[in-house]
Amino acid sequence: MSNPINFVENKTVVITGASSGIGEATAKLLAAKGAKVVLGARRTERLDQIATEIEAAGGTALARSVDVTDAESVEALVYNAHNMFGRVDAIFNNAGVMPLAPMSALKTDEWDNMINVNIRGVLNGIAAVLPIFKEQGGGHVINTASIAAHMVVPSGVVYCATKYAVWAISEGLRQESTNVRVTTISPGVVETELGHDISDPNSKELLTQFRQVSLTPDAIARAVLYALDQPADVDINEVIVRPTASAF
């Protein structure tokens, strides 16, 4: 029996939010499958450590600081990837924040931050890769949305709105594209650092309760791998991944 084709091997994949959680798990899994991973986040010490671990395991990784809210910073990340490896096959727009709080708390600075990271960050990633994809004749955009893109919950109104936006942006890009694959990954409850910046005590406790039943980041990494590991004419448009024992 012949071995199945590995469509991930030698692909260059840019990953934002790569310093922990889903981004870190995805980087390690894709590198183990032969991809060249370019890790972007603000915590450079942590990125360097992850890149070192990937290289020690025989993989190929490049770590670069990035602020996804800054278009030039994201362009520089993608440029470095292209300059180092000669092409960019995919971007995983994974960076996100989730400072939950009731709207009545009027945490408008947190609203702005979610809009900037969760929406503008995704748009900046897309804008950085589309010219390269056009030149190459193809590419793959993978965006992290959430089950929050499919439901609205108290204390998560603005967060849900940003994830609805990610879903809409992804679907619109998919419809406009003929040779760019677009995938939306919508995780259910996952045990990550997401939400560490919640300042509202009731919302923090609510998240703790939700996470009593949760996935580990590697479950989402496998979903990303599944989407990437398809022939060029197959586009996995959306994957929703929830814990079996949870409604969320």
C-alpha cells in the first residue's frame, strides 16, 4: 500500500498568535509534518523558545515579533517569511483577545482592543498575503473565529461581534476567490491563555466554569492540519470543533 500524499510538506505557513495555545500547538504539529513555520507574536522570548524546540525536533521554524494591529508589522512578518523561504503558502490568522464583560460595564477600551486585534488583525494578515498569492497563483487563508461566531452570550457581546466579523470576512473572501482557499476554524471551549486579560470578576468566574469541560489546543491544531492537508482543488471552508461533553 502506498503512503498517502502529504500536502503539508515543504509548505511555508505564517502563524500569528503563535507564542502559546492554539498557535503554538499548530506550529509544532505542522512542523512535524514537514511544513516551514513562521511564528509571529509579541512575546519574542517565548517565540524563540518554541522555534528552538521545533528545530531540535528536526523541523524548520522562523520566529519574528509582530503586532497584528499594525499593518506594516504584519507585512514585515510575511515579507520575512517570503524572503527566507521563497514563497508563502498559507497564513493562519490566529491572534485574538477576549476580555469579556457586560456591555453596561462600558469597558470601551477593551471593545477597541478586540476590534483592533480580532478584526483588523485578520484583515492585516489577509492584505499582507493576497499580493503574494496572486503572484504565486494560489494560497490559503485560515482564520480563527469561534463558536462565538455562531451564537451570542451575555458578557461576550463585543467578542461575539468580532468573531461574527471574522466569519463574514472569511466567507466573503472565499466567494471572491478562485485560486485562494479560505478556511474558518471555530473552536469551542479550549484551555488556553485566551481571556487572561478579563478585568470583570464575574466574567472571569464564568469563563472558569465554562472551561471545566474543554479541549486542549492540539485538537484545534489537528483541524488546521486537516484543512491544509488537501489537494489544491479542495477547500475546507469551515470547521467547528467542540468538546464532546459540552454544549459550548
